[in-house]
Amino acid sequence: MEKTARLGLERVTRPRLYEQLVEQILAYIESAQLGPGDLLPAERDLAERLGVSRATLAQALVALEVLGVIDVQHGTGAVLARRPSVASVIKGLREHRSRLPEIVEARSTLEVKLAALAAARRTEDDLAAIDHALDVMSQEINDGDRGTHGDELFHQAVTGAAHSSVLAQLMAFIAEMILETRMESLGQPGRPEQSLASHRKIADAIRAQDPEGAAEAMLAHIELVSDVELLR
Amino acid sequence: MEKTARLGLERVTRPRLYEQLVEQILAYIESAQLGPGDLLPAERDLAERLGVSRATLAQALVALEVLGVIDVQHGTGAVLARRPSVASVIKGLREHRSRLPEIVEARSTLEVKLAALAAARRTEDDLAAIDHALDVMSQEINDGDRGTHGDELFHQAVTGAAHSSVLAQLMAFIAEMILETRMESLGQPGRPEQSLASHRKIADAIRAQDPEGAAEAMLAHIELVSDVELLR
DNA sequence: CTGTCTAAGAGGCTAGTCCAGTGAGCCAGT
DNA sequence: ACTGGCTCACTGGACTAGCCTCTTAGACAG
């Protein structure tokens, strides 16, 4: 049970109603040609049309609000945000959800930069987190595992060490894409030991506060990983 | 009425209960020293402690789930996501919705890559769009304008020429941040002619299918722009 | 020791009810 | 004719009570 939770990262479960509602409402917005400033139907009305209770609809609306798609105003209604772009972004992602090369490309771009920034800005705490990730990965590999957990930790630690919340957000965005497209295996090289070695190179450059070296090492690492992955 | 809506961007109103709950729960997580994988108290319990109904608590949990802080599992409970740092990141974003340097940094990272890709992948049509943008910008400057429209067109054309929808979406994401933080002026250099010249350099490298050159030219352009901007 | 069953407790969702803003329209007073 | 205040029919906000499904640990039988 522990294993499956680790590997899958998501349980098999989770068909939440409000998530479906978000999809449906997004689709409705598009089909009804609603633009920024337009109002969604009233909650009572919408709930009935969608065949759910108001309480559940309220959850979906909260989700849409957090996503920045709508702005719910007491007494007025749910008004579409200025830029429906977020909606289309999300929708767009769901459509062609399998552009592996492009995702690798984007990830590579961000991570190379993050590595360079991490080298320039890392604190001792950041370094400790990176080392810890390497230890975890090393331990996992010794246990015969692929070291995926440690790998994840490592990249998170590097992202944190870069101290750029905007870039971190973009990485989170991509991480989501990767998860949603069920490409969890992306980034898992064929040979764990080799991967560990390239991680160490990155860590060393960050420790030495060598931005160029860190960027190069990260680039090499990602190319190694994606080459292996794309040759399948 | 139109005016106030434009200026304020947010109405004076909006004290939503679930938003307060999100804050409180975030604070609780921190104070209780909860880490990744830990469980939040049961809904009924939490609702009582916070003095709200389950329905409202459910909305707060949806918000936290969308924000990536927790993962609610049917029958088990609300489990904290991998990294609790997300919480602080989110909080940070709410406070001062992204700082200028970080945005410049992220934009620079993406645009440099986009320029290189554009050089490698541009079609004749892409080239035509880029040239058109330069024409527009040139015309605007001749008319005494700052050439902002042409500038925008240019960057859009380059983004399009890179043929990477994922990176394009990340750029859209950043564009939104820039707008939302009311820093529309970001990227408008002090001297339009100088800016036009650096745009031409980028365009030339893309035309010549020279990725390194394009990347360099873009980097130089952005550094010029942001230097001017940051010296205010 | 192992497999199965069960019950407690978790979240998911609904229906009904009441409270609180919003804004259009009516109507009196100026 | 205008202005101010009032009302009322909307809107969302929140709560309550209850029932459903899912998860899991522990009891129990083999």
C-alpha cells in the first residue's frame, strides 16, 4: 500500500463531482460564447441545470475562483474574469495532452535557469536540502529502487534554492502537466546510478557557487534523461 | 461605475469565509508542525474547531486542493501535499503578487529560449510576422509614439515562431502577471530607437537561423530594457 | 497464521432554510 | 423635473441534518 502510494503519487480514486462541474462550466462558457465581464447563470439555476446541489456547485465555483476564471460577487453573481486565458490555457492543456517533447523542452529551459540561480543564491539550508535529497536517492537506489522519490526531492530542493517564486510557480505548472499527462516516468533514466552521478555534478556546481557549471550540468542531465526516454 | 470597476479591479466587498479559513488552516499547519503526508483533522472536527459548517469547510478544502496544498482522499482524510513550502509560496504571492525582478528574470529565461527555438524552427510565415511587427514598431516610433504595440507584436511573433505551445502558455502566464501587477510599462525602454535596433538584431539572427545569436541578442535586449527600467 | 467480515469513522453530496448584499423601480417630497 | 428614500425581487453566503460511499482496523473463523 505504501508502495502504490509512492509510485502512483495519486491514488486510483478521486472522481470528485466538483471537478467535473468545473469542466462542464468551462465548456458552457465556451459554448455560450461568454466573454470577460459576462455573468454566469444564477447558482440556483446552474445547480438545477447541472443536476447538483448548490453546496456542490459552490465548491466548483470556489475552484474556478481560485483558478482565476471567475470573480463571485455577493448579490450580483459570478462574473467572468478579465482574461479568460487561464480557462483556455487549462482547456488547451487537456486537449492535446501529449506533447512530450515540448514539455521536456520547457522543463529543460526552466531547470537550467533554476540551477544557475541556485548556484548564485543558495544558502546553507538550501545546500542541506539538496544533500538530503541525494542521500535519499542514494539510499533508494541501494535498496534496489529507482530513486524516484529522491529525484523529485532533488529537483524541488534546487527549485527552492533558486529563490524565485515566479519560476517556481512555472515549474509547478509544468509538474502539473507532467502528472496530468500521466508521464510520471518522465525524468527517470534507465540507469539510476548514472542519474545519481549527474545529480551530484549539479549539486557540486551549486555548492561551488558556479552558475555556468550548474547550468551545464543540469542541461547534460536533462538531455541524458530525455534521450533515454525518447528512444523508447 | 465603469471607472471604479476599472481602477479598483476588486470591489470593496468580498469578505468570504472560506478565504479566511484557508488562512487559518495554513496557519494551523504551520503551528502544528505538520509535514508532507500528515493528515488534517477530520472535517467534522475541524469544522467545529473553526466554528463553521462542514459545507463551508468543504469550500476551503477545495481551495486548498486547487492550490496544491492538500490532497483530499475519500475515506481517509485530507493529506498534506509533498511540500508544505507551497503554502508559504502561495502566501507570498498573495501579499505582493510577484516582484518585478523575479518576473523580469522569468521572462528573460523564457524569451531567450524562445528566440533560440524561433531561429531553429521559423517558417517564412513566421518571418513575415516578425517583419511586420518591426514595420509597425518603426512606423509608431516615426509618429512619435513609443512603439509599444509593435513591441508586443514582435514578442508575440517570436513566441509563435518558436512553435512550442507549452512555452507559449508559460509566456501567457507571465504576461498575465505583468498585467495584474500593473506593470504594463515593463519592457518599454527609454529610447525607442535603441530598442528597435536590438529587435532588428534578434530578427536578423532568427532569419539567419542562428539560435545562439538569437539567444544572445534577446538576452542583450532584455538586459537593456530591464536595466533602464530598474534604474528608476 | 491467514483470509474474511464487519463496524466505526472518514469524506461526498443533497435538500431545505435563513441571512445578507444588490439594484431596479416606485413614490413621495422638493 | 429632479432627488431621495423605500421596497422587493433578485443574487450569493452560510448553516443544518441526514444519508451515501469509501477506507481501514480489528474481530473472528478457518
